[in-house]
Amino acid sequence: MTGVESIISFTDIPARVWGIGRATRSCAAVRIVTLVEQDRPGAITPGRSGAADPTMRATVHAFYPMCGRVHTLTWDNDSEFAEHALIDIALEAISFFAEPYSAWQCGCNENLNGLLRQYFPKGCDLGAFTPTQIHAIEDRLNQRPRKRLGFRTPQHEFDKSFKLGALRS
């Protein structure tokens, strides 16, 4: 492991969770953190380092507007996720960790990482991209039809999920 201790095993995870992972790192120490809920859109959050504090702040910033709908989070075992307990408090969520060297347990994140490689090849300098450019790529990926969704987009499924949630509230 890289400094993050598992608090709850991946094998105890409930069916519907948000997965958080690091998509890529670059020589400029800029990271992209992926946030994905199974078939829902994958947000990508640029960070200026691989440190835990900026990752924690970016994750809370991304999830806080919908914190009432975020109950469980699944993390890679990377040191930038060491502040998971603070994220749990801020979002009133529970964190789970994938087992070390078990990328297959975070399949949605791994799939999104593969799609991101079309825009950010390994070794590219992520510092050369502006936040506006990164958000445009995020929008393209979230508007891309998926076969497993009956050729609907992840954004459509996400919006539909929130409409159903609003009706139940």
C-alpha cells in the first residue's frame, strides 16, 4: 500500500457507489482525479499535485452540491486519498477501498481512464491543458453514447437519476 489504510474492505461494498481514482499523472505533477458512478458520468478534476489535501478539496468541491445523493465512495489505495475521513465527514458518506493491486475492482474508473487516454496520452504534460479544456473533454465523454446504456449517454442517465430522486424526496 502507499500510505492509505483500508477502513472497510472492498468485499463489503454496497451495490451503488461512486468510484474515485487517479487517471493519470504527468511530469508537471498535475493529476486528474476521476469521479464515476457505475454508468453515470465521470467527472474529471484537475489537481496541481498528488497530495492528499488538494485531492480532498477537489473531491468535496465536486460532490458537495449533491452530497445528499452521495452515500458511499470507493477509493484506490493511493496516498492522494489519505484524507478520505475528512471527505466522509464533509459529505456524510462512507469510504471503501479497493484491495491493493486489484484494479479490476474499480472497473468503471479503469474504463474512464482508458477513454481519457484518447485525450491525454501517457507522459503528456497535463499542465499544458487549461481547466476549460479539461472540462470540455469531460463534457465530450459524458455526452458520448455507450452501448451498455442502450446507446444513451452517461449524462442522460445521470439526469434521469436525479429526476427520479427528486420525485422520491
